Amino acid sequence: MASSGSVSTTGYGGRHLVLSWSQVSQSIANNTTTISWTLKGAGSASFSYCYARNFTVVINGVTVLNSQGDSSEVKLYNGTVVGSGSLTIAHNSDGNKSFSVSVTAGIYDWTPNKTGSGTFQLDRIPRISTLSASDGTLGKAQALTVTRQSSSFTHTITYTCGLTTGTVATKSSSTSISWTPPLALASENTTGIVVSLTFAITTYSGDTNIGNSTKTVSYSIPDTVAPSCTITLESVPMITNYYDSTWWNQHPVYIQNVTKVRANVTFTGAYGSTIATSTVKMDNTRYSGQSVTMSAPTSYGNVTVTATVVDKRGRTGTVTQTISVLKCPLCKITKLVGERCNSDGTANDRGSYIRVHPAYESGFWNTDYGYDDGKPAITKAYYRKHGNSAWTELFSIEAQKYFPNSLVTDDSIKTKATFQADTESSYEIKLTVYDGFNTATATAQVATAYSIMHWKANGKGLGIGKAAELDDTLDIGMSTKFTGGITPILIESGTDLNDVVLPNFYYGNGVSANFSNFPISSSASNGFCIEVFKSGSHEVKQRLTITNIFIPARTQVFERIRGLDTSGNIKWSAWVCTFETDSSGASTDPSLTDYAKKSDLPTKVSQLENDAGYVKANEVLTADALSDYAKKTELPTKTSQLTNDSGYITSADVPTKVSELQNDALYLSGKGSGPLPAGFTIQWSQIRNIPDGTDTAY
């Protein structure tokens, strides 16, 4: 591009012509440039001038000088002006323009014998308006600024966003426009939160389109563009023989621990978004799906159900609904005791009757809510004699809502709670409480009638403090105290320790090689003892303690167990040393190598490697990150809110008497039993402090 230029012709004797031009002005509105031009003599010659005639100058196709046919001559000196003038040149519509120049003349000749030509590019005239715009947010007004090249120009602004097009302004002369990008443009990105939009601005001069330019910006989708949802709830009744479908149709209620809740979630994406997840939450439990059946509410009163949907943009929609839940705690038996008595229920530990003492709480009590058409809760008691598998029903009565006392305090049912029982047999009693939905069950043991000493009828068993029920067993139903020691059994040299499986205390001496399956191999003489525990027909545990005779302070303890492998074969585990002292008596427990000192344990979070991406308190959590966290108010505070998936028992299930435990080991305690030693005999004359003899059970 140039704002000036020149063209020289060929010469004669050193003399020639030069056409010079320069830009005078440009009109943006008219898209034109005006130039001035001058034709002069130039060059050195051996003479001061020469004659020249027949001049022609053509600029941009326009003949601006023509002296053809003119017989006059010009004395052409260096610098002689032959002609001058100006010319207005129109540019192309895009503002660009190139033009040509040609010169002819006759120097020292009648005919034009000298020529010169050239082509030039004029400075471009700016024509197209430009648009300035910043990134923004859909639905929020944006400022658009137009830069025009001429105040007479107008412009039309359009936009394209995905498949959506629209117009901002049409042939407007405004250079500042406030425009709000429609929220509907969010539909052009259904999985993200930003859309890209391209503006096109077309410039007009009158009705003439003189060009266009573009501008691309990004608009974020606001948080208000989120999915919505509704939830429909209905109860899923528990149909029982107490509360049939007819009752439920008449009473479509929610009952704690009874009626499940079915939730149907209807959702709508926002501007084309699709739903990624749908969840429903009740009682701090979250269920996934659009249609879910939730467990029965564990709480009562106003229970909140919340549905949450998340679309593929990561936006969340939530709706909450409250249901009214009737109270129905689970049936609970707080006490069950059987007591020996007389036929009238009077307590007697030698009695031939047994009286049942329960305490319980039933669950749903329909009359509390004005429902008189349901059946009452039922309490049933059963008993069975020791050794029998079948239960005999003792009574079935209408349960009371709360029954904290013994049944026998009510004279109307005292007889029902008492049954005749063999004095020489123990019994098991069972109680069930059923409220039409839930059942609670408990069992308890009742001992034989009391007897200071009782021989089994076949003479093979002896009972002390109770009747004898087992053969070859000293059956003790009283607390037992030994004032003398208990002598352990000697293990003879050559014994295989795999054969020492009866529960007892054993001891031995000698080198380890004299005993098969000894835990260590040593030529030193060792003293050792073994404790054997047995918990089943095959399950045995041995604990072996070694004291080296030559280093009395040194002690080693080994343990192993026996059980069945996956093929059903009896197998011993390897011996494991669980305790050891050195010659000074200090513990050198080898298992400590797998432990760390308490002083070495980390006490600060900063001492741990944060390999799970936990954030600090001062770090900002995003909404997405918080979706995996629970509010403190959602954390369970009661064990009743947890699922008992590990078999934990309640205090009501814990035995409180030795008589309630199975005595399968050789422990002589109250109501315990043990095998009689071989050859055991006792003479009547050897028994001291014999009672008055009124009890013939001796």
C-alpha cells in the first residue's frame, strides 16, 4: 500500500518525463481516494533542453492529459511542468484499491516515441464495523459495543449457538447495545455448564452490504438452571391375619416398623438436560431409583421423605414430603422367669408346679388411634420338658399394652401361668408377644426341684442341690467351693500331645523329644503344663507352658487349636509362641515384632499421608463433593437406628444365671455338672449333717 508514487518514461539524450502522484484525501463514507498528479521533465542532457510534443497521461483508466494532434512543442528542461491535476478514485467494496498509470510522449520526434507505466496499491479504507463482547452468563444482560468506520454506516447483528440462531439488532446505528442471552440456549449443552456463542455483525452503507465480521464468546449456564422433581408416596401394607387387605383399605395409614413406603419420583430436566441419578431418602437411609420401595419407618410422627435428582450437568433438584407415621415400637420381652411352686402358685423350690413370670411391651395398639376393628395383641406361653423337642402351649391371652409385672399378680390368669412339672426334670419355657405385625420371643430354663442330694433312678447319676438328670455325671445345682487343691494329670513320657484333648490340667517333665508334637526341640530337660479347653466335638485348644529347669526364670507359652478343615478332616494348627521371658525374667514376647510402641503411634493428622484426598477445614468443598457427605444431624445416635447385621444381642438376651448356660466343660459351679470319676462310690454313713429326713429324695 502507498500514499504516493511515480512513473518514468524512456528518454532521449538523457532527457525523459516523470509522472508523480500523491494521496490528497480519503472518504470512508464514499469509499474513495483523491490523488494529485504532476508530469515533469527530468534527467540530465548534453544540451539544456529538447523539444517534446504529443503528451498522454492515463490514470486508473482515465485520460487526464492528452495533447495528441497539437502541433505545438514544449522546450523540455529538467523540471519543466508539462501538466498537473487531481483525480478521485473509487475503491472496491472491501476498501482495497489498486490502479495503473501510463505516460507517452514524443521527444525529439513528431510521433510518441517514449513511454512509461506502473501499478500502485492505495491505502485501504476501513469499511467493516467490529463488535466487542465479553464472556457472561445466560439470562444476564450483556453489553455489546460496535465500532463503526463511518457514522453513516448501520449494522445487523446475529448470533449462532449450536443449532440455535437469532438476531440481536437489524440495521442499527447504535454503538452500545444491552442484550440478554436467552436461558433457552442452555439446551445447546445438556451435559455441561458452558455454551459457546458466535456473533456475526454485517455492515451496511445505505442498503449496500459492505462486509461482516465475527466475535465468539462463552456463556455459563446459571445455577438456577436445574432439574425439578415431584414425589408421590404410598404405603405398602403388611397383610396379616390380624390386619387384612380390607382393614388396610379402610385405614391407608403409615405405621412405624410395619408399613413400607413406596416412592415414585417424576423429574424434568432443565433445558434438555438428562437425569443421571435419582434417589429417595428416609430415616437417614438413601435408596437409588425412580421408583423405590423403602423399609418401614423406624421413627414415628412426622417423617420426612426427600427425593433428589442430579442431571448430567451436575445440577440438583430436590423435593421434600412429610408423612404422618403412627407409633408402633417393636414388641419387647423385658423379663421371663420360671419358678418352682405349689399348685396354687405359691413359691416352693421343691414344688411339682412351675409358674411363669413375664414382663413385656406389645407394639401397635390400634385403639390408640380410634381403630376398634383390629384384633388385639396376643401373648402366648409354652413349655417343654428337658429332652423333648415339641412345645406344649401353656396359655394364649389378649396382651396388654404394657405388662411390667408377673402374670400371676392377676388372679384371673394366675392359673393359666402355672403348669404341673416333674420334680426330677428341668424345663424350658418360651414366651411370644404378637401385636398383629411384629413378634418378640424369649426362652428361659427352669431347674429341677431342689434336693440336697439325689440319686438318678438308674443309679448312674448324682445330683447335688437338684435332681440328677444325666448318666455318669455329678450334676451340681449349687454354687461350689473347693478348699483344697486340684491335682493335674501326669503326661507320661512318649505321649503324643495330639491325643491330649480332654478338658483338664496336665503336666510333664523331660526332654522335648520324648513327646510327639512338642512345640520346641531341645535337649534340655523341661517342665511343662498343658491346659486343654474344648468347645465342641472336634474343637480343642491347648495352652502349653514350658519352664526350663536350668533357667527357672525363663518361661515360654505356646498355643494351638484343633478343628475340621474344608474337607471335614481333623487338623491341628501350628504352635504359636504367645509369651516368652529371657534369663532375667523380662518379657521377650516374639509377637511384639508385629507391634509398634504407643509412643510411635501418630497423634496428628499431619503425621499421616493424605492418600484419600481429605480436605482441610479451611478448604472449600464444592456442591459435588458435599454430595458424598452426611450432615451431622443425619448421623445415627441410637443403636436402634443401625442394622443389626453382626448378630449383636440386647441385654434381654444376656443370661444372668449360671443355670441359663450350657455346662459343656468340667466347671463345678452353681447348677453345673461334670462326669463322675471312674469308680466313684459314696456311703450313706459318710454324709454328715443329714437333715431331718422328711425329704425322701436323699
